[in-house]
Amino acid sequence: MSSRRSRVSEEEINELISKLQSLLPEARRRGGGRASAAKLLKETCNYIRSLNREVDDLSGRLSALMATMDHNSAEAEIIRSLLRQ
Amino acid sequence: MESKSFTTGNRDNPNTDLHGSKNMMASHFLRALFRIQQTSTSSSSFAGRSRRIRRAAYASMAYSAGARRAWSRALLRKLRSRARLRFPRRLSRTARPQRRDMDQAQVLRKLVPGGPSMDYCKLLEETADYIRCLTTQVRLMQTVMDSISSYAHHPMIP
């Protein structure tokens, strides 16, 4: 592999990494372009895990909420939600 | 938390190519919730219903991206095999030496569906899309939560 080729790959990788950085919420970003790739990937992993936990948490809360409603009213509200989307 | 309409999105995510798949995600997820509600009985367990809702969440994500993405194809395969959906929860138990980005990539591969078979470049691409989809799904679930609970507190008179 020529050195020119590998430089392009490196640019591509850096671009992909900075794109990932822009997807992290503010609190998880580590100062601009200076962040090492390793730190950034670590934060990305933490962020994905926290999103998985949020899905778990919201599933539980939705489950509890749905339990408190009888079939008819829940149905009506879910349909209304659907129409609002 | 300010309330935002789910489909109009928000300032910090100008990614409009998500718009069509957002609608698909929303309608798939809501239909699944409806089915879960209809097939739930008073003897259904809270945990069982939670698991079904969680599964519906990941299914909506996977269907919204469809065959276009490696992560969604992997997730669809997992869902169709009816295997339990598990994602690594804990940080690696090994000691914390300074990790190179290749080591962190291994950790990331376990978190992104289909990760193990992706090269580094592909992994980075797929991860970005997966994160966008996950955050969209979380926002969707929050919106549904908000509208159902506001109904519970202020039932409308027919």
C-alpha cells in the first residue's frame, strides 16, 4: 500500500471519528479535535450503553402506564398518538 | 424537559434523511404497543410486558433502517431467530490500562449489532447510524410516554 493511499484512509477515519463525536451529547464530548480516538470510542461505548438503558427504562415505564389503563382507553390514546405523529 | 414534536425533530439533529424512517419507526412501534395492550391480560406480568415493549422498540429501529444497514440486518436476524435480545451492560472487567483505539473498537463491536464482522471503517460508519436510530427511538418512546400519561391525568370527555 503506497503511503499516499494510507494517508487518505487516515483522513477518512478521522472524518468518521469526528462525525461520531458530533453525535455524542455535549457532556460526553472531550474538547474539539484534540480528543484521542480511543477516548472518543470509549465515550461512544458509554453513550450506546446509556441509550440501551434508557430503552429498558422507558419500556418499564410504558408497561406500568399501560397496566393502569383498561383496554379501551389505552387503545384510544395509542390511536390518538398515532394520528398525531 | 421541553416538549418537541417527534416528527419535526430538533435543532441539534438536522439530519433530515431520517424523516421518512422516523414515521415508519413511529407507526411500527405504536402498532406493536397496540397489539401488546390488546393481548395483555390482567394476569400478564409486568416484566413480560416490559420485555415485549423493549423488543418492539428494537424491532421498530431495525425495520425503519431495513436492509440498508449492516446493523439493522444483523438486528433483524437476531429478532427473527426469536433469541433473547441481550446487550452488554457492564464495562469490561479487565484492569484499566491505557487502551489503544483498536481495543476500544473491540468493545464497540460488541455493542453494535453485526459489529464482530465489520472492519474498523465500516464499524465507525455503522455506529453513527445506529446511534442516530437509537436516539430517535428513545425520543419516540418519550413522546409516547408523555402523550399517554397526559391522557391518564386529563382524560378527554368523548
